[in-house]
Amino acid sequence: MSDALFSVDSEVVVVSGASGQLGCEYASAFLKRGARVVGLDLKPSPALDALLVEYREHFRFVSCDVTRIENLRHALVVTRDSFGEPTVLVNNAAIDSPPGAPIEETGPFEDYPDASWDRVMDVNVKGVYLACKVFGAAMAANRRGSIINVSSIYGVVSPDQSIYEYRRQRG
């Protein structure tokens, strides 16, 4: 797709949470517009595998836990070795209670397990911080780059089952 207004032909894009539905769509959109993309996630999804085949010259996958700075540093090395300096970071990795989670994961906020809260904060907050620290430093050193931090609308508009539901129920 050629669109001068939205051209990203010279960009090296890193997408965290690339195996998820949104992350895969972000990676696909950048690839279709000519960017070289590195997708980060714990493991590739079938949709990401399809992108790896279709865009094999312009797409790499790196198994990466965004809560581990050494994983992110490795991802930066792979990015540089594959495509050069990163110019765009899309912080998209995030977790929540999965469908079918036990009641303590989806029930009242006051019963939400501390370990689950810590894991959500590690991925959704610390992961963004660490990715910005690693990839942002590379971009700052090159005096070029953009960071896109994706957040959830569920902090404002609650889904039916989530720790956010507590605020809506308690007013």
C-alpha cells in the first residue's frame, strides 16, 4: 500500500505484545505500509506466523518477556542486526484475567489475588517503562524516534468482568 501521507518505508518498528489481536494488527498495518517490523511476545501466534511467512524480508519475531530488561536488550540487538536502529516503539503488551479465570480473578476487587495484581502491574506498567528505557534510549541516541503507548479503555469504561468493575459497582 503506497500512501505518502502515511508512509513508513524507512521506519524500523518494534511492537510489544505482537502475538495478541491488536499487536498483530499493528504489525500488519506497518508492514503493509513498508516498514520493517520486529514483533515481541512470549511466543508467536498463528496470525503472527502468517505474517512471518508473507513478510519474511521485513518482519522478525523475538521471544521476549517485557518484564525482563535483559530480554528487551536482546530484542534491541536483534532489531539492530536485522534492520538497523529502531525508530518506532509500540508498547502494546498487556494482560488481564483470561476468560474462564477462577472467581477470585474475576470477582470482587477486594478478593483479587495480590500475585495476580503484581503480574498485571509488571507487564502493563513495568513492561512499558522498561521498553521505553531500552528502545527510547536507542532512539534518543539517534535523535529520532516515536513511542506509542497503548492503553485500555477499560480504565474508563468497565467490561463486565474485571478488576475495574469494582469502581463501577461501588460508585
